[in-house]
Amino acid sequence: MCTTKPFFDPLHLTELSFDALMEWLLSRSTTELVSLAQQVCAETYGNKVFLRGLIEFSNECLCDCLYCGIRKSNHKVQRYTMSDEEIIETVKKGLSFGFKTFVLQSGEYRRELPERMARLLYQLRQITGEDVAFTLSCGVYPREVYREWKKAGANRYLLRFETSDESLFAHLCPGKTLSKRLQALDDLKAEGYVVGSGFMVGLPGETVAIRLRNVLLCRELQLEMVGIGPFLPHPDTPLASESPLPIEETIRTTALLRLLLPWANIPATTAAGSLHPQGREMMLAAGANVLMPNITPTEKKRHYLLYPNKICLDEDGWECLSCLSLRVASVGKAISFERGESILRRNTQ
Ligand code: SAH
């Protein structure tokens, strides 16, 4: 396990107090932050951008998070769940395109999912062998469920903590607590998953100090994957009248993450691309090293609207590949079809 190893910190930022780090951050221009993060990313991951095939297999959800377009109370959503056959077909197609990592994401629908997911993973493993990594992103479940899914073939798990501020979390996610979510991240780590988490940038009620604490929590948790993206207000949620922060805040936060977690796999997220036409390229230039093309069948993915104006909804995920290659090339990077473990894992296994 990789819990206590001291990590490299090229700029000695971790030696700074919270206040000193805040001061350092506020006195750096975005160009400066981006250029520092770029250097660190080049040293750890070269110019490689790892691909993950994202399959949004169900938008059913029992949660009612204020920010989320597929929250339980949004009755405008047309709910769907892909069949096992559909998911298997999508994975097979992904394999033929060269994908070595698949992310299976859904809302939280606690009753049916545990058994079904275990069955599905066993089937998928038969097809893919051990070469391929399966990442799940299905929310909080009891530790035994995570254990079953791991046994069945899952390798990685993404579960954003959304915000490091306990009371903001409780306000935004009724009925849920930050400590339960952090417990779930501990459970996942203890069960041997490669663990990813992260947060939204600019949630209503987030202060600059909370945002810095979000980044520091990612480091404290020694995450191998960190997903962040701008909060984008969805019109059919209680936060409809809020505004997103300019893309620059997400870019600065990405750069800081790269500086404080040089080992992490950091995706350039769809939310950034939805806020700004070059949002993903800007994240890649600021130290992100992963892209997650959405390979969910088109007729399904248009109903997985966590936020409005989501990009690439009408295109087939397969068409996205050539567009993504160009975007990646525009920032001097190149797509890699490797499984793309984090540097941390490569050094410790
Ligand atoms: N049920 C899974 C997957 C949630 S959806 C889980 O609980 O982990 C994936 C991510 O989308 C969420 O973790 C959240 O950070 C992000 N998201 C949800 N609503 C959003 C919005 N309005 N703007 C930007 N990102 C959003």
C-alpha cells in the first residue's frame, strides 16, 4: 500500500503553512502557475494523455444533491439503465478502438445495483482478461459491496468528496455527510482499489479558503486520481440562478493540484469543455493528463445531464476520438492507449 511514503514536492509547497500557501497562490499569475505545473507534468507523465472510455450506464438516483441535474426530485429527467448486453457491447466496441480503461458511472440506486454490478463485472472480466482496468463511479456503498465488486474484477473507484467543507456538503447533499463519503474513500483504499476523488470548483458557498482546503484534502488522501471541474448551474435544480466561476479558476486549481500531487492522474473534464470551448485543452496545458471520451450510446447519454450544455452529446463517442487527438496535439501532447497507472503505483508495485 502507498500510504506513508513521503512524496516529492519540487517547490517545497507542502512545507508552507496554510496562510503562506494561500499568499503564495494569490501572488502567482495564472500563466506562472500553468507553466510550473506544465514542467512537473512533463517530468512525471511526459506528453502522454491517457484515455478512459466513459460509460454512463444509468441515470437512476436516490440522492437529491442540490447541484445535480439527475437528482431524484428532477422529474423532467427521462430515467434509463443500460442492459448488461448493451454495456458489454459498448465495452467490446471500446476494446476494438484500443481502450484499456473503462469507467462505469451511474447515479446511486442502492437496491438493485450491488448484485447486478458484481455479475456484470465477472462477465466483463471473462471478455477482457487482466489487461484492462475497470473503474467504477457509482457512489457510496457498504464496504462489503466494494469488496464484492473488487473480487468480481473492478480495479479503481471514483468518488468525489465534492467539497471539503462539512456544513457546505450537508447543505448541498441533503441526507448525506462528508464524513460518510470520506469513510467510503477509506474503505475503498482498504479493499485495494486505486482511489480517485475530487471536487467541483465554484460551488455556491465555496470560499477561496475552502477551495485551497479541497486541494490539500486531495493531497492528504494521497489520491491517485483527482477529478475536478467547474460547477455549472442546471436549470432544473434549486441552484438554477447561480453563476459559474470563470474557467480561469478551474485552470488555476488544476495547476495547483499538479504541483501538490505530482503523481496523480488528473482528467481534463467534460465540465471544463462545457464551460469554455477550449476548457479541456487549458486543463491539459495546466497539468491534466487524462481524457475521458464519453462512449455511452448517443440515445442514452443525452439523458445523463448533470449540468447544461454538456458537450459531445450528439456525436458518437467514437467520432470524438479524432477530434480529441487534434485537441491534445494543439497543446503539444499525444493520446496514449496505455492502461495509465499513476506514477505512485508504478513506483510502489
Ligand atoms: N453517483 C456517482 C457519480 C456522480 S456524477 C457519485 O456519487 O460519485 C459525477 C460528478 O459530477 C459528481 O461527483 C459531481 O462532482 C459532478 N457534478 C454533478 N452535478 C454537477 C454540476 N451541476 N456541475 C458540475 N459538475 C457536476
